[in-house]
Amino acid sequence: MDMAIAALSVDMSMAKTQQELGMSVLKMAMSTNTEAVEEALELVESLDPAIGNNLDVTA
């Protein structure tokens, strides 16, 4: 019985560690995505708003 309790304790500890690792990886991925979106928005904001307003259709 004592070995079962010890094994259960180890299993619970491993599960907690795996969950914490998964959360850390998820947070890193979310941070990376947020940074990419912020960079894309900065790029779009820096574009000249007059580009694309005129269309030359004569050939």
C-alpha cells in the first residue's frame, strides 16, 4: 500500500510538471504571436496612405 501511495505521489507530481511546462510553452507562443501582430500593425501604419488611390487604365 505504501508503494502505491508513493507511486501516486510521483505520478501527480509529474502531471503537475507537465501541465506547467505546457502552460509555459503556450504563453511563449502567445507572446510570439502578439509580437508578430504588433510588428505587422506598425508596418501597415507606416505605409503611405496615398498608395493605390490612382489607377491608370489606359493602355
